[in-house]
Amino acid sequence: MINNIQGGRRLQGTIAWPEGTPSVSIVTVVFNGAASIERTICSVLEQDWPNMEYVIVDGGSTDGTLDILRRYEDRLDFWISEKDNGIYDAMNKGITLCSGDWVGLINADDAYADGAVRKAMIAVKERADINIVHGDILIGYPNGYKKVKHARRSDFLLKYWEMVLNHPSFFVRRRYYADRPFNTSFRVGGDHHWTYRAWRESKEQFLYLPIVMAHFTAGGASMTNSLRSMLREGDRMGRDLGLTRFERIIGRGVRLALYWPGILKLWFNRMVAPLLKAKDGQ
């Protein structure tokens, strides 16, 4: 039984970075993503930034994902397929495989908007104070309806509610990730935990761009998380970050109050909004 499979241009020798512009490493984590991984790959390869590498971390797919990776072998810098301990373990692994100045994480169900890398890198040019640049995402629902989700730079919501910034749009300095890995004990809240920890450290190190930087596919684990799981992970995050008991109680109350309105909003966007849009277009 083969436990580790690797491929990509890096195995044929070191690839030199062009000089003069920041280098960017893009990481995609995937497990059995044959239905969507090619869209993600193409969105990365079509970026118009000259100083970029692409790393894919596969969790041991058995559905044809590896066949797609091999098809792009000569355009991928490195890919690896082996069993991991979940999405955040795979993200941590991917980051350690990067060599760029900045790192972007785009999952196999999602895709970058045209020019996203270039716009992010131009925005942080000569901005040594910025470690994280982020923006908006375009959410696509199974029925074809699409809606822009704007980042909500709210201390209160980020602390007590959920991940109100858009993680697929993040570009983070690789050196900032060095001693700040994702907590792999979270099932779906690891990006929220990581982001709030960075936000609490210094929200001035975040640079928000009011543009769509990524396309996000609705229906993933983070959008179908049960109330019980949300409360459990919220409590764990609060304890891990040293929130007081009173603050954790506030967080639980906020999550209880906002969970069902969030579910109704998701249902509305999936079922009602497309009908209203179609009616307006008649």
C-alpha cells in the first residue's frame, strides 16, 4: 500500500523566483474533490501575478482527484497525497511546504476571482505594517444564485459570533504563519480561532480591500454546522483564548440568538432570492 504520493515541478529541481516583486505561494487542500478541483486549479493558474507558486495537499483521495493533479503536473509546483488529520492539519502542512513571501489558502470547492493575487500584492506594496490582506467573496448557491458577502470588521461579532471575515480571500505573510499554526483540534472553526487570535493581537495588521477576491461554494461544513457543534466549538475557542466565564456566556447567548436567523437567511438565499431575481428580470 502506497502511503505517500508526490508530484510537481519542484521534484525536477529548484525553481528560481523572479526578482522585483513579492512572491506568493497558493495552497489548496483537497480530499475527494474530483468534481471541483479543476475549477480551483484553473483559477490559480490563470492569475496574472508573475511571482507565484502553487502547492496542493491531498488527503488521500480515491475518487479521481489524483488523475486531475497529474494532468496539470507540469504547471503545479508541488503536490502531495497522504492521509492527514483534517482540513487544518492539511493547511498547516501546506504552509510548511511554501517558500513565498505571502501565502493564500483556497480550498478545492472555491476559486480565486480574476486578478485577486495581483490586487492583493499591489495593495500591500511597501506596507510593512500589514500581515493580512483580505476582501469580499462571491457566494454561489447550488441553484445558481450568487451573492456578495462583504467582510464585517466587527470586534463584537468576531469575538462572540462566527468568522465574519472571509477566509478564502486571505493572503498572509508566510513569516507570520511561522509560529501561529491552525489549531487542528477544531473541526470547522479553526480559521475563526486563528483569525480572532490575530485580530486581538492587532487589528491594524489587517488590510481590507472592498472587492470580490474569491468565489465560495455554499454548502460546505462551515455553512451546515449544527447548533450543538457551533456552541461546543465556540466554548472551546473562548477557553483557549482565555475569555472569562462571563464573556463565554455572552458568546453562547449571541450564538443561540443568531443561529436560526442565519439559517433562515441561508434558506432565503437558496430558495427565495433566486425567484425574486428571476421575477425582476421578466
